Amino acid sequence: MLQRTFAKRVAMMRLGTIITAWVLLSACVLGCEAQTRYRVLCHLFDGVPPPHGVAPCDGGPGGVAVAGGGRASRGKESSENKAAQYTEHGPYAAKLCDGCHQRQTNQLILPVEELCFNCHVFPLDKRKVHGPLASGGCIICHNPHGSGNRFLLVSDSQGFCLYCHRREDVSGNEAHQGLDEACTTCHNAHASDNDHLLR
């Protein structure tokens, strides 16, 4: 009897929590101004386009969302990214969503690892190809809809490079001593005939 009463209470608490969350989310989505609604939705779902004049969630001061659920810190901004304005990917800006998505289902028209190669040509015949490019993981570094960083990058180059490449390994390398440049100043992020993807 006691167990049944306890189970009912737990079920009622869960139901109450779900209803409360649904009411709050509905109120925010339906009744809030565009900026507040966008902030709520972009933290719950990936790929929510920002309204005009609103900075995207992935470019905020707290960092950027990255693969694995972590957040890359926004290090010192490089000179190449300081003046960057939020720009949108060409097809996204032109509302040509069906260039990448199926109209009825919003699913991708190709597997994500092949999608970018449908329009973009990359030199995969180089001696060294960056791992994400070789595997079709373009969205590890680039936002497919828009970004406040050059080349639709998910953060400034030092921020996202150090998310995958250990800071200790990079700073411990003698060639990097005393450098305060963006990684892409010396390294090609896609492919190179030189070791370490050097330009």
C-alpha cells in the first residue's frame, strides 16, 4: 500500500514537472518577443535561425556549442575575426533550404558527411588532409546556416582548433613559442602537401 502511494506521488510529480515545463516553453515560444523566443529555442534545438538583428546563440560570450556537448572557450580573438559580421551561408540566406533538406521531412538530402561536397570542391588529392574534411565532418568547424566568424566558422580559429588539439601539445611545440597568431595563419585547415598542414 505504501509503495503504491509513493509510486503515485512520483508519477504525479513527474506529470506536474512535464506540464510546468510545457506551459513555460509554450508561453515563451508563443508570447515572448522574438529575441527571447530565439534564445530559448536555440538552447533546446540545433540550427535555429536567428531573427534579423539578433546575435546567434553559438557566438555568445560564453563560448560555442561543439561536438560532444562541450563548449569551446572563446580565446583572444584573432585580427582576422575581429571585424567579422554575422553572415549566412548562401543557400540559407536565399531561403533555398531544399538545397540541403527535403521539404516535407527537413531531413538532409544526402548523408551529412557527403552534403558539403555536393556544392563545394576541396583538394582531397593533397598529401595531408585534415581529419574532419577527410571524414566529411565539415560542421565540426563550420556552421551550415550562419556565423559571426569568417568562413562560417563555429568560433575564432584558436577557439575551435584547441577544442580538438590539446593546448599542452600545441604550446609545448617549439615552433609555437611566443606566437599570438591564429592557427590558420600558418596551417591550412583543409589540406596541404606539407607536414602538419603547413601552408
